[in-house]
Amino acid sequence: MKTRCTARWSCALAGAVLLLNGCVTKKLWEDTTFREPGSPASVQFFLHAQRRDILVAYEEVRDTGTRARQRAYYLMENRRRRGTHGKPHFVRPPAPDRLKTVPVVSSSAAAGLTNVDLYAVGLPGAGRYVLRSREEDLIQFDLPIYPDASARTVQVLLTPLAVVADTVIVCSVVGAVVAYCWAQSGATIEVH
């Protein structure tokens, strides 16, 4: 009888450890929230002649579908700083009189633009563009997609509660297995 109870206890404990260990904490940390261009992103490009850079303005959302917010960054400045990945250094756009609008066209409409100095072409794939001068490609890039730092803060703040929940789950399973084995063994508790 004792061997059978020990075997059941061992199997149940192993199952609890495999199935329940870290389930709340794991769930909390496996979901990463990202910020990405909205759909539509309402993209606009502007030439800032003094900076010799392109200001990219677009609408951004969380991948969880929150409301859009307007973002802007300088394309070349951010490529030098961070390459093509990561969160850009966002800026507040300067006064419109300092900027020259760069037209945005579809790839089919771009075929006939042989005399336009600077324009942007939307490529297949969400948030993908190429800047062109006449028919020459200058730079190809994607609008930024990056992890949401505010979601990480929430994860850090909730981790202690998740660890407590995991501990309660594992201790409950272990306690139930021990109580079952105790009851099966026929042991009694004497109170004096």
C-alpha cells in the first residue's frame, strides 16, 4: 500500500511541476506588446532642407489595437544612430514653412515619374517604402515596429504577484497529493 501511494504521489507531483510550474509568470512574460504603424498609417514625408533629412510622419498603434497617435522622426538621423531596427528618436515636427512635402505614390503610378526630384513609393508589405529621385532608388526602409516599453513596466510590476500565484498553485497541488497519500495510508492524527 505504501509503495502504491508513493508512486501516485511521485507521479502527481511530477505532473504538477511540469504543468503548473510558472504558468502565471510564463503567461505574463510570453506576451510582448509592440508599437507599429496603424492601418492605414497615414504616412507623410517632408524634406527638411536645413537638416538635409527626411521627416517621416505616421500614425502608430499598439498591436493590441489601441487608438492611433501621431509620430514623427528623421529618417537619415535614425539610420545612422540605430540602423534599420528599433525605436527611432521621435521628434515634434517643425513649423510647416521649413518643410517641403514629398509626394507619396503607389508603385504603379511611380513608373511615369521621370522628372520628379524626390518622391516616396509605397511598396508591397505594410509600412514599406522607397525614396526615389527621378527613377533612381535612394533608400528603402520600413516604418518602425518596436517593443512597447510601458508594457514591460507593467510586466515587471506584476511579476511578484504572478510568482505568488504560481507558488500557491504548486503548494496546493503538493498539499492535495500529500493529504491524499496520508488518507490512503490509514494514518491518524491524535490530538491530546
